[in-house]
Amino acid sequence: MILPRFCFNLHPLSLSLSRTRSNPLLFFTTFTLHPQFPQIHKPFSSTPNMCESHKPSTVSIPSVDSADRPELYRALESSLGSKFSSEPLVPTPKPLVIVISGPSGVGKDCLIKCLREVRQNIHFVVTATSRPMREGEVDGKDYFFMSKEEFLKLVENDELLEYALVYGDYKGIPKQQIRDYMSKGYDIVLRVDIQGAATLRKILGDSAVFVFLVAESESEMVMRLINRKTESKESLLVRVATAKEELRQMKNFDYVVVNAEGKLESCVKTLESIIDAEKAKVSQRRAMV
Ligand SMILES: Nc1ncnc2c1ncn2[C@@H]1O[C@H](COP(=O)(O)OP(=O)(O)OP(=O)(O)O)[C@@H](O)[C@H]1O
């Protein structure tokens, strides 16, 4: 006797194989009766099986060897009772907020500069500051320069995502700038110190990607600061001591990227891979600023 199989959501192979052992003819017969049975084995799907929703029509599917492709395509559509959609199966990835941090002198600025050169649709957020403009700096490019009063007005109006008083000057991240660029589909890069990253983690939680940048060793990190020749000996000592402490914060980040001596290019590639992987995630992060 041939059992009706449509009303069991069983894998046909398991059914067929068990039958084959006892009766090969039976296997052959059941298999050829319904060759167009769709999505027979769906381990991740909760879609009701065919007998609960709609049965396949009786349209016969032409041979794959002789039929032309449009004919075969249409026969598959008719057989399943619906048109195949050409809409993208995966929606456009959401804009990311990428927070880049790490101890002083590891190469954060260099990394971001290179990333902007090689990748489109990235906006590096320009920080607002109450610090006076230095020679060579450009308002709106290096910082948004403003008076303390203007800065505090932004704080009062809740227009800053995060702010801090650094060596007597205010620095803060304007929310509106992030919103504007995210609405245009840009990924957002924020460069903050370790304290700033901790504050942003509290505000944004897992909705942003937190990347910790390090040199390959402590000694290399110190050498880079020495070679940069931007610090006085006092400031050098403070920066190095702080950097050693800051390394302990690595565990609070999502990714750690090593910027090894002379390997800035490969470091940029790693960061790009992180961004690409984040964009391929099934559950996307969704930063709300
Ligand atoms: N891969 C690398 N190999 C060698 N030198 C590097 C590399 N990356 C950056 N540097 C150098 O290290 C120094 C520090 O880089 P950078 O100013 O980008 O660091 P930073 O993390 O932004 O520092 P800070 O937090 O103090 O502003 C610079 O002189 C830069 O040219």
C-alpha cells in the first residue's frame, strides 16, 4: 500500500530510505509520484507545510534537459502557485556607528585618515570644542570651534551625545551631525579616548561597534609617542602612564585591532573586514542617537 505522504512534514529521504530497505519498489513509486514537492525539509522554518496552506497545482514541470529556461522558470512558478519576486532578499544594511579608541599614540588618527581614503560612505564626526583655534586648523574640519557659553548651550539643549572637560576645554559630539549623516546612509566613525568610549558604551550599549586599537607591544607604543615629538617630557610621562592603565580596558570592547609597526595598511584592512562583517550580520545593530 502507498501511504499518502503530503500530510507529514518528514524528510522524504529518511522516509524513502527506510522504505527502500524493506521494499525498493515502494520507494521508487512514492518518490516519482510527487517530484515537485517544495521545501520538504525546513529545519529553520516555521512556515506551515504544504497540506496546511496550499497544495501544489498539477502543472507538470518540463524536463530540465529539454525545456528552455523561461519555460522551466514559469512552470516552477505555476507549480508553486506564486511568482518569484525579484526584490532583494536582504535589506540594505543599516548605517553603523563605529567607536574607535585606544591609548595615546597607537595610531587612531592615522587609521581613520586611511580609512576615509579607501572607504566610501563614512562620516568622521567633527567634534565641537571650546578650545581656541590653532594656526592651520579649519573650523568645521578639525573641530567646530565655539565659545564656552555656546558649548554650554549645546549641553543645556541636550544636543551632545557625550562631552568632557579636557585640560580646561570642553569637547563634545554633536548629535545632529550623526543623525544627518545616518539618514543619508553613512556609517559614522567616532574617535574618542578610553573615558569617552566608556561613556558611549553606557549610552549606546551594543547598538554601536567598539574597536580598541593597540600597538603590537608596550615598547612600540612608547616609541611611537617619542617619535611623534609632540609631547613635552612631563606630558610624555603622563601619556605613557595613562596608556599602560588604559590597556586594561580592552575587555570592554567588541574588537581589538593591532596596528603593528609599518603595517598601517593591514590594520585598515582589518577594520574594513570588521565593518563588512557587521554589515553581513543577520541581526543588525541599530544605533539611535
Ligand atoms: N603602523 C604604524 N607604524 C609606525 N608608526 C605609526 C603607525 N601608525 C601610526 N604611526 C605613528 O605613530 C604616531 C601616533 O599616531 P597617531 O597620532 O595617529 O596616534 P593617536 O592614537 O591618534 O594618538 P593620540 O591619541 O595621542 O592623538 C604618529 O607619529 C604616526 O605617524
